[in-house]
Amino acid sequence: MNEFKKVDEKVVKELRRITSDASVIYEDKETLKNYSHDESGGEYYSHMPDVVVKVENADQISKILKFANDEHIPVTPRGAGSGLAGADVPLFGGIVLSVERMNRIIEIDKTNLVAVVEPGVVTNDLCKRVADFGLYYAGYPMSVETSFIGGNVATNAGGSKVIKYGNTGHHVIGLEVVMADGQIVEFGGKRRKDSSGYDFIHLFVGSEGTLGIFSKIYLNLIPLPGKTVDLLAPFKDIETAISNVGRLIIESKTLPSAIEFIDGISVKLGSVYNNIKLPFQDEAGAYLLIQYEGRKKEEIEDLYEIGGKALMAGGAMDVFVADNRTNSEKLWRIRRNWLEGIKAFDPYAPTGDVVVPTDKIPQIMQYISEISAEYKVQIPVAGHAADGNIHPAPMKPKEIDPMEWKDLSEEILDKIALKAAGLGGAISGEHGVGFIKKDLLKKTKPDQYVFMKKVKDIFDPTGIMNPGKLY
């Protein structure tokens, strides 16, 4: 890595000229600190930026990148700061380019079923807005209320509905990207088919700001799916719960919109945090939360009857139906606030993110149990069971110092990630690589890594774009 130029008063003056005095944060340590970390580990992984610029349009991004490229100043793009892999931590200081002010929903095109948005749009705001038109954005992750669309695209985020609708990348049909040299290029658009040349759109999806910065995003919309019903099924142990994932889909002959998994430890912690008690909480070792969608009441009733019978035949202790918004929200709150429930008891608990083929979930869960016993550490687990995406969250024993725990928890999560890759999976299913998993990326994808690096060198030859991430 070449030596970067330090940000000084001259640099700041130029940034203010491009934007405005009010758009630039410099020498205000308390405010700058807010941009020094994401949700991956707080103070563990924080690094102070030299300056933060809150951009408002593509032209400002273009001018800043051209200036930074010419002067060799590192640029770290930042969305909501809700990431879990350190992708928006400014490891080399420099400029943090925040898109928080680029929060316009530019267009809801009801004819072409496309939403055109800026990268700083909160995911939930888009979901609510398109619902007013009877439409649905299905690419959202679990952090729907906090994440930005730009961050979702940058990490190819997933969520509970991936089994039916796919992750974020499945819903991106166009991107306006500002390149490292300041050039503004549009890839795709409102069209859904394009066989003319390389698919650059999905090269940028998941690139974590290392190739360019999104200034406009075109998203696929579909009609609202209609009514939903949720089933909660407690099981005596994790193995029995996981064994039901594939057979439920086959026996019910229906693809649920979600099959979520949460273990017994997580439920007990989450019930205290959310002030909700689930059935069989003292006896169950794991739960499945299943959601079906249907157009009519009769269709919904048929679905939960078939699904319920399949779950009972698969060893469920019982099956509980939530067919109204209040009861459904109680169930989903436990799953959605899973990490918050754990951190209420242990603020030092990190969360992992690995993915395996669905039939390998029992093996990775068994390995997590072995690691838990080996290190004498409790490891609550939740995940998107239908697509094999598992989130372990090792909890710090009271006798271990926080900094010692940082190294130990990284070791635990690295072992789990390597095991997942060895089972035909990958080290991340939806959180991305950032800098926390970049060594694992090189270990698990050595051949692909060489080509990734070549692509990076072509798009960003001076290395200013989010340095220290992925590579």
C-alpha cells in the first residue's frame, strides 16, 4: 500500500469549496468519533477519520473523488454505519464520504415496477412508500429500520425472505456509479434484460465501496404479496429443528417466504430484553419461525394447516399460529432483536455470519457446539435456516478481560467461518467481508482472490477507494 497524503487545511478548504462549510466535519473529535466505527465491534475496531463530508449529489461525489484520486487521499464511503464487518471504518483516516443526505426516493415507476433511489434512503422508508402504491420491495435485510439501500447493495445484504425472493442483488437492475477518477457511469436502468456485454451491475453489488460509489440505484418492485401468517414451532433440540427445514418445503409443496431459526439460549435472553415469553421456553432447545404468504384467507388457512401438520410430524412440540399483526409482531420481535437481546446481557458479544448449503446446517451447528465446549464459551445462534445463513454470537465469560476476549472471540468466529467454507459454504452470507474477514477471504478463495485483486487494480489503480477492505 502506497503512502497516502494526510488531510490538512488545504484539503479541507477544497472539500468545503466543493460542498459547503456545513457539509464538512473537521477537528470536531466528538462528532468525528461517530464516524469511526460501525456495529461490528465498537471501540475494538474503530479508527478516526481525518474529515467527514456529507455529500448531496453525484456531482459532489465526482469532484471529491477526482480531487482525492489526484492527491492520493483515501476515501471511505459510509451509509448508516449499521454494518457488521467493518466495511465503513476508515482504517487509513482520510475522507469519510457520508451519503446520509442523499436520501431521496427519486421515483416510484408503477408502469415499469421500478423504484429509483439515492443510496442514503432508509430501507424501511422505501418499503412503506412503495406499499402505498400496492407494491413491494422484497430485497430488504433484517436491519430494515436502520440500514440504507446503498449499504445493502454494497454488501449484497440478505434477510429472512431470501429463500423466496433472493438477496439484495436479485433486486438491483441498475446503478449510477461514481468511479475512483470521478467519472459518473450508469449501468443498467429500468430494463430487466440486457445481454449486451459484461454484467457490471452485479460486479458492483457486494463490492463494499472498493470499486466506486453508488449515487443512484434502480430496484425491482413486485405487487404486494397479500396476507401473511406466521407459525412458531418449538423443538426439543437444535438437530430436530434444523432437520425440518428441507422436509417442510417438500411436504407442504409450498415455498415459505421465511424459515428462521433461533436457539433456546437466544430465546431466553431475548424474552427478557423484549418482555415477551414464548411457549415451551423452559423446555425447547430451538425454534423455527415460518412465514407463509397468500392472496385469500382460505389459502392462508390451507397453508398453515399443511405446514403445521408437517412440523408436528417432524417432531415439533407444538405449532402456534399468529394470524394477526399483534401476535406476529411478538414473534418477529424476538428474532429481529436477537443480537440486541444478547448484548443486553453481554455488550462484548460479537456476531458471526457464515453460510452453508442447507443440508450442511446440522454439521455446522454440531461444530459450533464442539467449539462452545472446547472454549467453555456460550454461543447463542440464530439464522436464516432456509438459505443456510447462520449467526453465532459467542458470549464473553466474566473472568476474561475485554481485550483478551477480542482476540479469543475472533479466533472462535474464524474457526466457525473456515469450517463453513470447508462444508461448501462461505465466510459471509450477508454481512460482507470488510476488514474483519479479509484474511479469511484470501484463505478460502485463493484463486478467485487473485482475479478480484486484478479487478480492483483496474477500477481503482491508485488504491484510494475504501483501502484495507477485502484486500
